[in-house]
Amino acid sequence: MKKILALVLALVMVFACAAIASAEELITVGFAQNGHESDWRVANTQNYNDVLTADNGFDLTLIDCENDNAKQIEAVRNFIQQEVDYILIAPETNVGWDVVLQEAQDAGIPVIIVDRQVDADPSMYTAFIGTNSYDEGVTAANWLDEYMGQKGIEEAKILVIEGSNGASAQIGRTEGFNSVADTKDNWTILASQDGNFTQAEGQEVMESFLKNPDYAGFNVLVCQNDNEAYGAMDAMDAAGVTYGVDGDVIIISYDATKEGLTRTLDGRITCDVECNPLQAEAVMALIKQIEAEEDFELVTYVEDKAFVAPGIESALATTMTDEVLAGRAY
Ligand code: AHR
């Protein structure tokens, strides 16, 4: 009996040691996620939870920082204290990062900036993986130019609901779009206001636009993400303003989430420029390269496309079909 007990005990010890050893081998990653402001962000968080798993060799701690830079900095400081192997930051706004990036560097912890960019010297962090917001803005504007030519629309009177002011996604999309708009004598940006990347604020901003007689006659609405576009549509529905391929207002949106593409397929959104939330695979590949001491890219942009409502031919965008929608998982 004693021998059996000793054997059982020995086996328990072996399994316990193996479990501890394998937990120790996992790469620990602390992620200061921006928040949960949009469907896009929810899909982005899900992607990290799906990819940086124990099965793939990771122990991920993801903190939802509620769109607050200060909370993100606090989360990063906690990760430094916990001595995680890697820190990921999806910054709410692009400024204010130098001090905490220096602290991470002093602690010898690689920092990967994801999704949005920071306004800090690239030597302060290890790499950036995300989308190219400036290019997204250029694509949106070039598509509008192409569409106006096709339809013989002589003038664009544009209203813009921007994303959170100071976010690189807002800055890039605005600068990219304006770089084309500035070259067009027949385009006027009537107003541009912060909708914080949320449906509620998109609706609020649109309601205030619709009350302003100076903006009467606008024929283009640019929403810097899909959720803002949904809010703006609710406001326009309530005011009896028609939009989309059959209406008076061309809607350009960004993100191309499943719901956004559903509304593109039914013609309510005229053009939806993708911002790809599936970035965790690229982050995983990068960390594995760093672990293997291989060379890696300092800046990686994930691929983005643009989608247009059925019936619109475009050299710059994919025409929406049921098949395209069926392939959209988020
Ligand atoms: O930084 C990416 C942007 O942030 C997405 O366009 C938006 O939906 C999100 O909230």
C-alpha cells in the first residue's frame, strides 16, 4: 500500500512540475487595448484572444483601457512591474507616450505599437503593426472622385464625422482625404466634427449638422467608422434625408465590418473603406521572429480593401456581393 501511495505521489509531482514548466515556457504578453468603442474594436480584441493563446505559446493579459490614455499608461506600468515578456499598446491618441515607453525600454521589455500609431521616435519602441490610415483616407477620396466622374456629379458638399480627435486613425484618414480634396475646386468641406468612433456620438453630430442651415444641400457624408455611420443614418432617417445609392447623400464609411458591408450590399453605404482588425496573426509572427533572433520589419501595414454598393463599377474598390459578405467573419 505504501509503495502505491509513493508511486501516486511521485506521479502527481511529475505532472505538477510539467505544468509549472510549460506555464513558464509561455510568452507573457500584456496588451493595453484602447477600449470597446466600436464593432471594429470588439473584433480586434476577439482576434487577439483567439490568436495569442496558450496553444500558440502565449499567456495574454488584455486590459480594456476605456479609451483613456492615462489608463493605458497605468496598464503599461503594471505590465512592467509584472515583468511580462512583451507589451502591446493600441493607443487612444498619439501623444504622451515618451515617458512610459522609456520606462519599458529601461526595463528591457519590447513594446509593439498596434492598430494606431504614436507620435514618438521609432527608437522608443520595437515595431508597429496596424493599418495605414492615411492611405485609407486617400482611397476614400479617390473613390469619390471616380464616382462623381461616373455619375456626372458636378459638386461635392461634404460633411465629415471624424473619429476621436488625436487618434492616428482620425489624423491619417483626415489628412489622406484632404490631400485629395485640396486639389479639387468643386469640393467643399462644409464641416468636420468629432464623433469619437461611436454610434451615439455619430448620431449626435449628425443631428447637429442637420439643424444647421449652413449645411443644407450637402451631398456627401464621410463617417470615419461604421458605427458613426449607423448613428448618422438614424439621424437622417428621423429627419427624412435620403442617402446611399438611391438617395441624395453619398455615404463613405470606414472599417467594412460585417454590419457595414451588409449596409453596403443593400446600398445604404455607398463606399466602405476597410480597416482590417485582424492584426494578431502578424503580431504573433513578429514575436516569434524576435524570439528566434531573426530580422523583422519595423513597420507592418495589414492589407485593406474598399467595397462599393452593387451596381457601382470601380477600379479602386470591390463591388459588394452576397459571397463577399459571406466571407466577412466580423
Ligand atoms: O483605430 C481603428 C479605428 O478605431 C477603427 O476605425 C474604429 O472603428 C476604431 O474604433
